Amino acid sequence: QVQLQESGPGLVKPSETLSLTCAVSGYSISSGYYWGWIRQPPGKGLEWIGSIYHSGSTYYNPSLKSRVTISVDTSKNQFSLKLSSVTAADTAVYYCAAKDLKAPIDYWGQGTLVTVSS
Amino acid sequence: SYVLTQPPSVSVAPGQTARITCGGNNIGSKSVHWYQQKPGQAPVLVVYDDSDRPSGIPERFSGSNSGNTATLTISRVEAGDEADYYCQVWDSSSDFWVFGGGTKLTVL
């Protein structure tokens, strides 16, 4: 059973870079799956941020592409999100998730709230 | 990029049938997945590949997909079904994960 756990600062200052990590257990990240990040601003819907295939290919939401980097660390069996130049609009619960190619999102982390504020 | 459109809200009395739609260009050619999200919780898959149910999901949850509309149907609605529901597809042309805007189901 794949388990995902997000970690990172809960408070980030405007204009700085938001950095989150998702630790994967129960499965080797290099074996397959697409690994992604999804966020949900307070009271709003789900927004896909981007995803990375186990081979390293990345896919980003066009609306965030200029600010997003997703990477994989196979040695630690984890993947990471960096979102630069954050503003209050980036305040959200951030989820890490995993899915196979055409499959639904099978696995979700519990989510972590990141607040952008000075 | 591909867009999915859901009604913001649907209201239904207990015991009745709720239908939540998800519109998209030729969505019938894609596999649609539906998630239920309750306050403070991560989404939970309730229907996948248009009409299949994960284990543990009641038979009251069903789905269909044709033309430009996919539909999640919840029969014999219970108070515990009150939640936000999101449709989702994988856009094969871009490899993007696409979500609908979500529908709040209110049980009257």
C-alpha cells in the first residue's frame, strides 16, 4: 500500500520560494507511477500544479509553469515541489498524489496548509 | 487546455437521487473519475473509469459518460453524502491532470 506524507514550512513570506517534500513509503518511486502536486486554496476547488514521471519527465499547469519545479530523489524515495515568487494567492492546502498513466489518482497525502504572509 | 465544467451546487432531499454533471468537449472519449471530499479531508475516489466503483464504495454511487457530459449519480442520498464532488480526467494530448471546479452536494 502506497503511503504519501507531505512536509515543509507552513508559513512562507511573499516573494520567497515555497518548498515541499512528499515522502513515499510502500513503493519504490523509481518503479513507476506519475507523482504529482495538487493544491486547494481555502474554500476553493482542486488545482493540479504538476507531475513527474518516475523517469524524470515533468508536466506543469500552464498557469504556474514559470514558477514551478518538481523533482524526484530516488535515493530518498521522495519527490519535491518548489514554487517561486509566492503571493497570498498561493495560500492553500498542498497535496501530493500518485497515479498510473490513465488511472485515477489512487493515492493522496493528507495535505499540508501553506500560508503566504509576512 | 482541456476544461471541465461542473455546477457549483446541487441540493437533494434524503432518499432522493442526486445527479452531478461534468461537461467537457467530447468527454465521452475520455475516462472520467469522481472524488468525494469532506471538510478537512483529502479527496476520496468514488467512481473511476466512468462507472466503476472502488472497493468499499456503496452501490448507490454510479457514473455514466457520453458525448459532452459525464454524470455522477447518487441514489438514496444520505446525510453522510453531503460533500464536495470533483470530476477529473487525464488529458492525453498534454499529460495534464484536469479537475472540474467541484460541486457542493447539500442534503436538505
